[in-house]
Amino acid sequence: MDVRPSPEQQALRDSAAQVVDRLGPQAVGQLDDQERASKLDAAVAASGWRELRVEMEDGAPLASGVETMIVAEELGRGLGDVSFLGPTLAAELRRLAGAPPSPTVETVALAVDLSSLACSVSGDRQPAVAIDVQGSSRALLLVPGPDGHVLAQTDLHSAGAGLDLTRPSAVLGPPLAVAPVEAAVRTLAPDDLTRWTALGLSLTCADLVGTMRGAVELGRTYATQRRQYEASIGSFQAVQHMLADALVLTEGARSATLHAAWAVDARAPGEALAAAAAAKAYSARAARDVCETVIQVHGGIGNTWECLAHVYLRRALLSSGILGDVGVNLARVLSHRGIGGDDGLR
Amino acid sequence: MMDFGDSPEESEFRSRLRAWLQENNPGLHSSTGDEYRAGAAAWHQSLYDAGFFGMSWSKEIGGQGLPTVYEVIVDEELAAAGAPARPSLGYLVQGILAHGNDDIQRRFLPGIVNGRDRWCQGFSEPDAGSDLASLRTRADRQGDEYVITGHKVWTSYSDDAEWCLVLARTDHEVAKHRGISAFAVPMHQPGIEQRPLRMINGMTKEFGEVLFDGARVPVSNMIGEPGEGWRLAMTVVSHEREPGELGFVARYGKIVNDLTRKVRDDPAAFGAEQVRDLGWAMVEVEMLRLHVSRRLSDRLNGITHGPEGSIDKLLMTWVEQAVGHAALAIGGIDNVGGDDTWLNTYLYSRAQSVMGGTSQIQRNLVASRILGLPSS
């Protein structure tokens, strides 16, 4: 056991951090700066980070769950308003179905409660939700087939919106216009979907960890600068203890997430899902606490639209919901230990 | 390459330990009660004799000379087997390694590691708790000896101990942090009075008061230089904050495994809220196991303890108290007049946010030394 990052992994982190620090939004007003956002999108496209899970000749992904985690974490930390999670999960679906990589950016569609990949049954009146839709013209989902789930796609027509100001979602249907992905050569077995879910959960954990790191830094900076009673508020023990707790939660989430990201490829699907579910329950609960703390540290300012604190909270809330919130993942953890039957996967 | 899995050597070690545990698990209850304490010395000897204690310490002092990550494997296997945790002595060993001269190390470390000599730690006093540097116990030189006078409290396991690591003031003229020295004081002598204290879970073997009234210690038992006591204390408490040093992951893991079995055996007896508390305990213990793996891996770079110990102490505290809440929820309240083991496990968990430096102090340290927030 040696869980230190390799030099290559450290270099990847540095490079992702550099891109998002240079081109990510530094203030709420910059979220509307299309020129900046386009440059960020172009930089991410050029980096190849969205293709980390495409299939190599031996069928394995180009990079492991750990590399994808590293990029997701840095994008979360810098509030990167650029698609990554959706395209990465779409690439993983194509790999599992034996379909060639998509030449254009595409994302995935989830069930309307976000807890699982959408599965469209014909005549179904359920809508679906495409996540992280920026730049995508299409979302992947499942349709039932005679021997397992078949990979399918649906076109996107909206730019998306939603609670997260950095990663828009789009409601699809009902009804959904769905067509099979013709190049797919395999159906998706339950084990495939379990591993895919483990990857998705560990990426949302990574995003939450990054979001917490960014939020703590925002709060720390404000507490150092803001003065009351002729002292910076960061010198007051009450404020110090809130920020200390926020940092400690972030570090705990980081350790659990590191393991989840490793387990995606290194462990059997059920083990990988259990690892990811534990990390997700921990990280989702922690992230809400941490972002709320950072709003509180900002006082009245923290309750204004112009303060970035709510942008972190919103991003954390969406990441928390994707592929199951705290309750769903606690149930998965318990189920893995033989308590309760439902592993939360449908 | 980042890898939570076992190397071939680690895997071989894990199998060997697992097989040994099948034959040698003393089956003590997971809670830290008097019964547990009574069996702890024999457990220590047994682990040591089989080569499963002090994995990362040097062979000269009785350790196994292996990388620190072997401690994680030991903790994982102890928890999986439902065996008691390993003895929590690492902080004492680290303190003596960092500050004791060769003579001190040779005389004392092997006995600590092999379990022949039991030690307690005389740091806190009635008027020196979080503000440890204001301690008033004094050591006055008389020829080749120091004479110790003072009052120590929260001295864990003092009534079993042969030795006490005592902090005492040897210089009253300098700033309070600089006038403290550390001593290895033999406990079995006139001039030392023991007063056990009863904890909120009824346990009497852990907490104690120790009164020193003219106790004697040879000058050669001073650990470090005169005035080095404060630095030694900081070394010791910083290791006392590290779950990897303490082996607590095994203790928590065993409690959660026992509670899980209880629910699996009779699922209908437990409501959603109770099971939810157990679910959180599982998540917290798993997080801590992984966090310890991360910290012990960092040590492969030669990184040792720093202010991050305060992060680890707070995490460990939250884990222990979540485990305590699960014990309360699953086994703690519906046993009027019967077995109060789980209630006592819960009650014991409240001490974790106080011992080894309160959570308030840890937060102060995180704020000032890691977040860099200004002092008030």
C-alpha cells in the first residue's frame, strides 16, 4: 500500500489547477463572460481530459479513476464552468458498450431524481435530466433490450439551466425521442452499470472535495480581510473554530474519495460501489456543512448574489444529488454489510 | 503509483496475521472497560511475542523494522477478527525516541515495546489542563536525585504502571515553557499515592490521580536536557493525536462489526433511525481507515507529525463519537438492569474530545497553524 500520487498524477493536478485558476470565474460577474468561458472550454478540450475514459486497444480506459478524480477535484475547486463530468461518464458508457468514442461532446441523462442513469421504456411518461450539458448536443441513456440494457442517445435542444450556476442541466421530455447508439456492440450488464455508478459517484465526490477546498479558501481569505472591533474576524475564536471544522471535514472527504477513485478500476464492481457510496455519503454531508459555514463567515455579504459562497453551495448541492444523495448512499453502505436489501441501484 | 492494495509482501504478512488471530484472539469485549484493561497486558505480550506489535519501530527496541503502512494492516485484521486493538503506546515511544539519549532509549524502550514495563503519563494537573505549561509539580535536585512534589490528574492506567513519564518544573526563573523537564519516575516507591477516579461509564482502571510527595528519581532518568520537557510533551501529544499511532481504527472497526452483527441477527428489532446511526458509524470508520492509510503513506516521504495531527485528532474524535452514537442507538438504552456494555461504550466516547488535547484546542491549532488565521 502506498497511496501517494505519482509524479505524473501530481503534474496532472498542477496542470488542471493552472487552467482553472487562469480561466475559471473569479467572481460572480465573470460567470456571464462568454469569452472567458469559451477559452476555458477550449483549454479543457485541448487537454484531452474529457477523453480519459475512452477505450484503448486492450479495452481498458486511457486513464484510471484516480486521474479523472484529480481533474474533477481541481475543476470543482476553481468552479470550472465547463463540462467534464457528463462527457467523462458518456465516454465510460461507450467504452463499456464497445462503441467508438464520440467525435463531438456528449453527456449523460439521469432519472429525474438524479439517482441513476436514465432508462427509457417506450410509452414511459417519465422525463429525464441531462446533466453538465454545456457544449453537448446529445445525451446517452439506456433502453431495455432482450439481453440487458442497450446504450441509446437522445438529442439535446436546450442550453440548460438549474441550481448550479456553473454546470447547467436540461430536462428532457416527456416523451423522450430515443435512438440506440448504433455502433454499440455490447449490452450493459449489471456489473457494468455498477462500475459505471462507482465512477460517477467518485467523480461527484471529487467535485465535492474540490468545491469544499475552494469554499474554505474563500472563507479563510474573507476572514483574514474583514475587520470588526478593530480586528480581522479571523482572529476571533468563534470564526476560527467554524473554519477549522470546515477544513477537517474537507480532509476526511479527501481521504475517502481518494480510495473510491482508486477502487473504480482496482476492485470488483460491488466493492467499488461500496467504496464510492461511503465516500459519497461522507462528502455530500460534509460539503453542505462546509458551504453553509462559508456563507456564515461572510455574514450579510454571504447572503448576496455577488458573493461566490452560494455558487460553491449550489455546485455542491448538484454534485450531492447526482447518482444518489446521502440517504441513497447510506443505504448502499448498509446493504453492502448485509443490512437492508436495496443497494439503491435500479 | 497510488495503490491502496497490498504488495506481495504485505499480502503474505496479512495472511500470516489472519491465521494467527484465528488461534490467538482473546475475545475481549470491544469497549474500554475494566475487564478489557485487565486482559490488555496479556494481549500486548501475545502480540509482541508473535511479532505483530511495533511494526514500524526499529528492531533495536523490539520493533519489526517495517514501513508504517503495516500498522494499517494490523488494525484492519484486528478489527476483522474482532480482536482487541493493539496497545496505544506509540506516542510514548516517539517521545522517548525524539528526546531521550542513547542510555535512556536502551534502558526504557525495549520494556515499553515488549510490554514488560507498563507506563503512565504524568502531564495534566488540577490547575494545568489545556494550559499545560502552567504546571506546578516541581523536581528539586538533591545530589544524584531529583525530589518530586506535586499533583497529577487524568493519569491513565497509573495504578498498573511501573513507570510514569512525569513533567515537572526544574527551573522557576525562566519563562514557564522553558522551565519544565521530563523524568522516568518509578511508581513503586514511598512518596507516591494513587487515587483512582471513576469515569462516567463506571470504569475505574483508566483515570487516576497521582500525588507525589517527596518521590525520588535518579538524575540519569531525566529524558532530554533540563528544560526540554515542554518540547518532549509537544512531541508526545502530537503523536497522541494520530489515529495511526494509537491503533484506534481497530477498536472502532470491532465495535461497528459487533453492532452490525446484532442488527443482521434481528433486523426487525431496529428502526430506520437506529440503522441510520449505524450506517454513519460505518462511513466514519471507513473514512478514518483510509485517512490513516493516507497519512502513513506520507511518512514514506519522511514526513512526520506536524500540525496536521490536530486535523486527525478531530476526525478521530468525530469517528469515535459517531461510533458511540451507534452503540447507543443499537444497544444502549433498552437494557434496563441488564448488560450495559453498549451504554458504556457510548459514554466512554465522550472522553475522546477531551483526552490528548480538547477539540477546542485542536481547532485553535488548525486555525492558527494550518489556516494561518491571525491570533486574537
